[in-house]
Amino acid sequence: MALLAAKLLMFLFVISGRSGSADALDNCVFLGEEEKNSLYEDGDVVVGGLFPLSRALRWMQTMTFAIKEINQRSDLLPQIKLGFHIRDSCDDIPVSLRASLLLVNGQPESVNGVESLGKHNGCAAINRTVSSIIIGDAASGVSMALLRSLGSFHIPLVSYFASCSCLSNQREFPTFMRTMPSDTFQIRALARLVSYFSWTWVGVIGVESDYARFAIQLFLQESVQYGVCAAYTYFYPVVLSQHALDELMDVIQVQRRNISGLQWIASEAWATAKSLWEKSADLLMGTLGFAIRRAVMIPGLKQHLTSLSPSHIHESAFLAEFWEETFKCRLNGSVNSHSHGVDSYLDRPLCEGTEDLGDVYSPYSDVTQLRVSYNVYKAVYLVAHALQDMSNCNVGKGPFLNGTCADPKNFKPWQLIHYMKRANFSSLGEKINFDQNGDPIAYYDLLNWQKRPDGSLHLVKVGFYDASMLAGRSLVINDSAIQWPNLNFNTITMAFRSVCSDSCPPGSRIVRRKGEPICCFDCVPCAEGEVSYMTGCLRCSEDTWPNNARNLCIPKTIEYLSYHEFMGILLCVASLLGACLSISIIATFYTYKDTPLVRANNMELSFLLLVFLVVCFLVGLLFIGRPSDWLCRIRYPAFGISFALCISCLLAKTAVVLMAFRATLPGSNVMKWFGAKQQRASVLLGTAIQVLICLIWLLTSPPQATGNTHYHSATIIIECVTGSEVGFWCVLGYIGILACMCFVMAFLARKLPDNFNEAKFITFSMLIFFAVWVTFIPVYVSTAGKYTVAVHIFAILASAFGLLFCIFAPKCYILMLKPEKNSKKHIMQRGK
């Protein structure tokens, strides 16, 4: 390594002399070993190429094919001929650096092994063989080393296979572009893939290298958002010994060292590596992996690849080696110095010169999986389209200083990179463009490793990942086309499960296990009123409640006593029935208003009482339906005032009975103090106090409608709150005071002599009234929602019906069925 470094320093020293005088150029001397492994063709613009030719001969040939194809086109660079200068990078940084410096500075004719269409003498040949752009290299590490060396000269580097996301840093690598997607997109695709199948418990294995460690770290970070975590992460050495293999299998923790039946997910690095199939077919069957986009066909490439003949390759070491290894023969005068086969090179027969690549199978001529080759093809066309855009520049409107344009045949490298960054073209039906980092829009084929009947590998495309689509639609998979490792599993519903803990059911949340990965957890039910949301619980709002599955907040049930439910209809009918009965009794009394029975017990108060009873029955309707503020402020005062009127009337009637019998005593003139005017005044006075109570209540703390969510968690009870409990109980208490006074007076008058003593019926009606309202209080306090309202309406109707039937039913009986008793004589008889 020290020797290689010394050679590079000497070579750089000679290069620095190029910026000196003409004498320095004439006297320059090339230092370094002769470079034999190169391929050159002259042109107006010479495109450099770096390929690891030991495994990438087809890639190199694809570059020469694309350049020759462009030169034959009349619509692309018609005035410019492209040339190429291709060297072997050997997948080695020092070799690649030396080769790149030769590409951008040239090599004199005196060095043998350079196949050129033109001969040049001395160092002056450097000016005619330089490349202003390099297509390469395959490896990310090599590409970074080249960029750091050539970056000061602004030489554009277009890689066809370097995928490290670190190369997207335009501050550090401003002259870098690539036709290979960044690993950032591959990592996103892999994370989406495991998420698609709900695989949250995965093992991650990679080679021991900085590149692999960086990529795996990014994958783990990306997959966390999908709930994926690593059961283990293991890095194996580049040279996999038996001891390292044993450690790996111990990590995987498979009984009896049987690691078949596992679902393998391949990164792009080996998703199309058919060589692995030959040794591990049963193990790798069903593998899923992403591969870079495949060109269905590059027209003419197959013929170009197979057109090689001994006359073309005789003087090229890497072509000669390929030819001899393919046909197991020796070329006369071959520059190939070694063999990769197990047989002796010298024992091979001489090549006959009739060998044809079209007669044998070779990975080199196999164009069914054109992936990296397609990237090389697009890289060449990127340079061509950038030069075409440069040629189309109008002087005075150019992108450079003072609107100048660049000369497509004599440009500066930084001028070319300007156009390359803005390139936008189509290649074989695919739109090619690049983002601000010089990366192409990522597209990967999802491949499934399937076994043909003959045991060979069949790479089947079962989906794709397109980074240009929305995140939720970027991954498309044909589930039915997948062949799983176990042949019994042939549908997505039977695909492998890989979880540490099963997903929590709806209505529960995740509780992490201390000291374990995030995929390992316990499930704890959500509290009442909460729904499961992602990994936790979310409390529903005041007006919503969890559904039965407890995964969604739904509007709470609205509860109030409605006209549309059975109980509401029943109470409404009862209210109307009571009002109609009262009105019919009013009509009956009016019909018989001149009869002794109707006139005997203060006819005016009877009519008033019946009217007020109609109001009491109708007040019950105010308690049915959806409450509102104005309805709440009407129903309670209406209830209190209507019953105050009724009880005040009864109180006045009872007082009339008592005073009427007092008036029959000798010398008594009490009736003149309690005539019709005084009776009406007593009713108004008794009611006025209730009106005053209600007025104070409404002005201080009025009733209002509210939604009660405390009694039933899943129900919003729309109800009228009293606003002031004191106000409500004062209204109810005052009615009770009037009723007590009425009961006492009626009880005292119950035995007065009269065949139809109304006091007895008033006493009985008051007993019913007390029974109803004494029962109402505890039931009212202990119920909630619409049942509280129903109890209130029932109490109103029951007490109103009690008054109606107890006081007026006996009179209606006589009026309608016993008219003979409707006489003054019968009424004045002493009751028995």
C-alpha cells in the first residue's frame, strides 16, 4: 500500500506541471507502470468509464453500445461525436484513483496496451485524450474516494451502481450524480414491505462493514415508525469461516441448525444474485427482495454483446480473459496472464477462431435481467442530453456570466454539470429526471425467488415500489403471485407471522415491557370513556362515547322524554284525556247550570276549578319533548301556578261550606263577609303568593336546559335543571301548605248536615293529593333522566285526576244517571 501511495504522489506531481509553461509540457515525463487494461475510441467529447471488469464486462459493453447508438442518431448530438475511454477499477480504491487520473489527464502513446483510433506522441497526447466526465464507479466507497480526489477539478462523476445515501450530500459531493437510486429509498421500501405483511419481529444480518452498519442503522430507524424492531442484529465477517457461520446460526436460534422455512428479505445487493441459488435453493426459496428497475429490452444490445470475435478482443486483456474463460481455450498471442478455472491454462486447446457467443449461454450475453446495465445506458444518455441542452444554448441568453454559453466541444467540466443537474428526458419509455441531490426518482421491482419444476431459479416480479407516488400507495404487491418458503402457504392470509407480541385488541393500550424491544409489550384495557388509538388510549369528548369495539368515539345517545316513544305517547294521551274530561264536565255543568246541584256548591268556583284543572292537565305536555331554556322557564312556573289556582279554589269552596252552615245559625251574618267577591279575592291572593315565588325564582336563578353526562356515561340526558333548588321546593312547598289548609278545613266540615256535603269529597281528594306528592318526592330524587320527568308528569296527572274524579264524579253521576236526586228538597235533607 505504501508503494501504491508513492506512485500516486509521483503521478500527481507530473500532472501539476501541466499548468506551467510550454517548456514544462514539452519536457514532461510520464511516471508509473504501463496501463494495459483500457479501451479507447476518439471523439469530440470523450466519456470516461470505470468498471470492475472482473464482474462487469457487460456493463462496459453497454456503455460502448450506448455511445455508438447516440453517434448514429440524427436527433441527438448530430454535430458531435462521442468517444469513450474505459478502464478497469478492480473494485479497489488505489487502482480506481490511478485509473481516474489517467482518464482526466490522458496517457502518452509510449505506454503500450491502449487501443486507440489515433496515435499521439509524448505528453502532448494528454490534451487529446482527456475525459471531462467519468461514468463510474460501481462501489460507493470507491466513488467517495474519487470524488474527494477529483472534486477540486469539478469533474462530474455519474455512478451506475453506488447507492450509499451519504453520496446525496451535495455540499460534500457537488459534482456527483447517479442513475442508481439512493439507499434511502431502498430502506423506505424495505420498511414498507415488512409493514405491509405486519412483520414486526425481524432479524437483521449484514456483512461487517461501515456501509452495512450505516444502512442497517437507517433501516432500524425507518422501520420504528411501523412498529418494527429487531430480534437481533448480527454482522458477519467478509470471509465467512465455519466458526462465524456457527455464531450466526446460534444468533438465529433455530433448533437442529435447520434454518429452512424462514422468510428471507433481500436487499438490492443480492436480490438478483442467482449464484446463491445453486448452493442454497431450499433455504432461499420464497425470498422477497427489491431490485433496481429492469429494462424489458434495449434494442440491439444483444447483437452488440454477441458480436465479439477473436479479431476484436485479441489485444485487450480483460476481453481476452473473458473469451478464454467462456470457451475454455487459449488465444494465440493472448495478453491474458491467468485463469480462474481449476484446469491448467496451458493445457487448454488453442481457440479455433470460429467460436460464437450466440451458441453458448453466458451471464454476459443474458439480457433478461438488464438492471445495472440499464443504469449504465441511462448514465450515457444523461451525458448526451446535457450536451444537447448545451448545444441548444442561445448566445446572450446562456446560464453563465453575461448570458454566455459553453462550447459543447470545448467546455469546462463545471459547465457540463450545470446542464446535467437539469436534465429531463425519456429512455425506453421511462421518464428520467433527478432531484436536488442528483438522485433519480427511485423505482424498485419486488422479486420473489421461485423454484421452477427443473429446480432452477425463477425471479418473478410480484410488485414494485415507486417513490414518486404518495406514501400510502408507493408499494404495490400482487399477493397471489408470491410463493412462500413453505409451499403449503400460497395465499396472503396464510403468509408467515413474525411478531413478538400480538397486536392489542380494540379497547386496550400497549404497555412496554421494561428492558425489552418496543415490539414486546403487554395489553391493558383502556379506562371507561376511552378508545384505543395507535399504541395508547384516547379519551372521548364530552358528547361522544366509545363504540362496542372501543376503537372509535361515536356520538352519545341523546335521552329525553319524547313524543315518539311509548311512555311519552301514553302520558300525552293521559294529559289530553284529562283535559277533555274536564272540558266535557264544564259542558255538562253549563248544561245543568240552573239545577240545584250545580248551584248548591258555588257554581262560579266550580267552573273556575274545572278550567284550572284543564290547565293542570295541559301543563303535563310541557314536560314532554326536548327541553330548551324557554321551555324549562315555562314548565315549572306553569305547574306551580296552575296547582295553586286549583287548591286556592278548593280552599275557597271549603270555606264557603263552613260559612254557609255558620250562616244558618240564629243571629249569624258571616256570609256577608265572604261573598262572591271575597271568594274570588281569596283565590287571587292564594295564587298571587305563588306567582311572587315564581317571579323571584326566574329573576334570581331560572331553570335552564343542560346535557347531563354524569348519570349514564354513554348517554347525554337533556334535562331541565331547576337553577335554584330553593325556588323549586318553595313552589312545591307552597302547594303543600295550601293543600294542608284545604284538608284541615274540609275535615272540619265533613260532618255538617247536608245530603250532598262537598267537604267530604274535598277531604278525600286531598288525601289522594297528599299520597301522590308524598310518594313523588323520594321517587323524584332517586330517578334520573326521562324517568324523572315521567314521574313528575305522573304526579301532576294523578293529583289532577284525583281532584277531578273525587269532586266532580259524584255530581256527574247524579246529573246524568240520578236526575231525581237533583232537587233542592233532596239536597237539603240531612245526610245519613
